[in-house]
Amino acid sequence: MKRGIFIVLEGPDRSGKSTQAGLLKAWLEERGREVLVTREPGGTSVAEKVREILLDPKSEIAPLTELFLYETSRAQHTAEKILPALKAGKVIISDRYTLSTTAYQGYGRGLDLKTVETLNRIATLNLKPHLTIVLDIPDKAFVQREKTRPGRDRMERQSDLFRRRVNRAYKLLARRPGVTRVDGGRSVGEIQNDIRASVAKLLR
């Protein structure tokens, strides 16, 4: 049986993660791999209900409550979907995982980073992705993409200051071991080529 591989695509809102996940899935399937594409928050029926609460623009959620809700969704997602898929030898591509919580709730909300990291470990049962790819985009991209796709959910409607904090956090977090930075300001094809090059190393 082929070994399971866990890949995470990270980056600020509207950095193109979903598009790249779909392209990567098709490329991997052409190479005979069974692929599961999932997302956070969400990925299971329970986690999707938590997602609805978190992203509802009408929800008024305190930062610490927000953190626990994300970790609740993650715990269910990891136990119900990711771990069984890894055991079955699949390639899992997740749109966000623990790095998002560190960037958004840690750096963005200003919550204690040690607390965030501890809860990340608990929710994931210490599971770590084999590869995390951060799509790095400039701050000005938010303004450009806002014009074509106005903010819809609660997180997308956060202030420009909050989003700049998150974006800078990703630039810092992209230096961590096991994390690869990809320039997300280029064409879809160029970004995908870089992602495939990184994933190909895992497949060898």
C-alpha cells in the first residue's frame, strides 16, 4: 500500500488556495494517487456546522471563543477524516490547518502564541503535515481582489489592519521547518508548477 501523505495549503483569504488544491488533486490523480481534498474549518458534518457559526457575518464571537471553535472543528476533522485517510494511503490536501490558527488567532487576534500552539497540538493529536505550502501575496492584493470579490463571510470582513497582521504572520511562519513559501502573486500556472515541484519530492 502507498503511504499516506498530508499536504496543507495555507495563506491569507483569497490567496488562491482552493484553485491550487483542485489543480494539485487532478495532477496527483493522473499519477495514480487517491486524493482527498478537504478544508478547515469544516471537512465533516460536525465541523461544517462549526464553520457556519464562525463565518456567519452576524456572529459576534470573542477571540478566545473563536480559538476554541476552530480547535473544536479541527479535532473532529482530524479524527474523522484526516487520520483514516492517511491510514488508507491517500494523499490529503487540506485548505488550511494549524498554521491558520497561529496566523489568525495568534498574530491576528493577539492571543498568547503558546496557548494557540498547545491547543493546536491537542486538537491534532500531535499530527503534523508532511508539507505545508504558504501562498505569499502582497498586501495590495487584498484591495485588488476586494474589488472583484467583495467580502462575504465574517473573517473576510475583518479590518485591513487585521488582514495585514495576518499576512505578515504568514511571511514569518513560512520560515518554519516543513513549510515552503510560494510566490502567490504570479499566474495560476506558475504557482501550480512550484507546488507540484515541492509535492514531487514527497512522492519520490
